Amino acid sequence: MNTVSTSHFAQEFQKLLLISPRYNLKHVMAENCDYADTAVKSKNCYYSFGVFYCEDVYYSRYSRKCTDCNGVTFCVGCQLCTECMACLNCYQCAFCENCHECTDCQFSIDCFGCSDCFGCVGLYKKKYYIFNKQLSKDEYMHYLAKIDLAHHRKFIDQEIEKLRKIAPQLNIHQLRTEDCIGENITESKNCYQCYDTFSSEDCLYTIEANANKDCCDLTVCFETELSYSCVQSPLCYNCNFLYQVDNSSNSEFCAYSRRLKNCFGCVYLEDKEYYILNKQYSPENYAREVERIKKEMIDAGEYNMKIFLCSDYEKRRMESETDPFIKI
């Protein structure tokens, strides 16, 4: 059996990264999402990025279980919503931010359980409010009929800004969480320094990640478990240092692949097991060789994601981040 030195492993892995064109779109169990990127278990999504369990969603980013929405960002369980951000379980809302369980609300911020509210900030279970003032149903409907967004948008923004200066605002936005530290966390438990994270448990340092468990340093991952330092790698188990990999287990340093088992340093593979640098090994030789390579990488301080920086541009960018006098 030929052994692979650490330096040789790094060189060969980077060659594999450059040998084929990289993915332009990532779809995992998605249907009719040709113009969406990182669409997972979604259907009929157009020009959206990071959509999970979504259907008929357009021009949106990183949202989960949303249907018939347009222009939503970091939203969960919303329906018939337009231009909303960080909203949860809202119905037929527009231009709202950090609103939860709201219906037929527009231009509202930090509202919970409200319906038929316009331009409101920090309200709880209110109905027929405009700029935080109570109106009758007839007054409310009459006011909405007179509003012309094309001509009154500046006035609306000014009134909302006035309310934001006097209404208490939440320092962090968490809902149905337990022992969590971070921002925009929903339905999660024991998550530390996590951001834009949904339905996760026992995770550290994750961003734009949801439905993960026992993970650390994940970015845009979904239903991944017991994994470390993975990017855009959904539905994986017990994996480390993955980039654009899905439905894989017990693998490390892999990229642009799917359905891998026990693979190390592999790129552009599907349905493979016991591969190192895209070459197959017996289970016994695989385990022995991987253990040796990992030990050498750890001893050399190279057991990290830097091995993925294979182009001259990426290397210069890394150098510029560590040395302020180096420019790209």
C-alpha cells in the first residue's frame, strides 16, 4: 500500500478541487427550483437562496417552511408574506420585521400575536392599530383605503422611526428557546453563539443553520448531526470539514459530493465508500491510512479548512486577512 504524506495529501486534494468546474447551484431533493441555490426539500422556488421545506417562494433568502411568499429573509413558517424579515408563523403580512404569529400586518416591527396592524412597533396581541394607536375596524379600513404606498412611503418610514425611538426594543430575538446565546434563534436548545439558527440542539458557533444537533462551526447546514466545520452540507452525520456535500456520513475533507460513506479528501464523487483522494481502499487500509494522515495534519497544525483555499486568489485573500499590509 502506498502511503500519502501530509504535503502530498494537501497538493493532491487541491488538484482535485480545481480539476472540474464547481457547482453553480445546489439542490437536495428539490423540485422545479432551477433558479434557486441551496434549495433543500423545496418546490417551485425561484431566485431564492437557502430555502428549506419551502414551496412557491420567490426572491427570498434563508427561510424555512414558508409557502407562497415573496422577498422573505430568515423567515420560518410564513404564508402569503411579502418583504418580511426574521418573522415566524406570520400570515399575509408585508414589510414586517421580527414579528411572530401575526396576521394581516404591514410595516410593523417586534410585534407578537397581532392582526390588522399598520406601521406598529413593539405591540403584543393588538388589533386594528395604526402607528401604535387604537382605531375601530371601520376607521382602520378607511385609513388603509386612503394610503398610497407610492406617495406615502416616506411618511410611513418617518412615523415608524419615531416609534422606534420611544418604544422598547428587544436586545436579542429568540423564540421558544432554552439555554441559548445568540441572535435570531428559534425553537432551539443549548445553542451557544449561534445566529439565524432554527430547530437546533447542542450546537456551537453556527450561522444560517437549522435542524442540526451536536454540531460546531456550521454554515448553511440543515439536518446535520455530530459534525464540525462544514459549509453548505445538509443531511450529513459525523463529518468534519465538508464543503458542498450532502447525505454523507463518517467523512472528512470532502467537497462537491453526495452520498459518501467513510471518505477522506474526496471531490466530485457520488455513492462511494472507503475512498481517499478519489481512490478506493479496503476498509482496513482506509482506517489505517486516514488515522496516519490525520495525525500528521494535527501535528503540523493543518487539520482545518485552509486546505480548501486552492486558488491564488483565495490564498492572497487569506494572507490579506492576517496581514493588513497585503492587498488583493
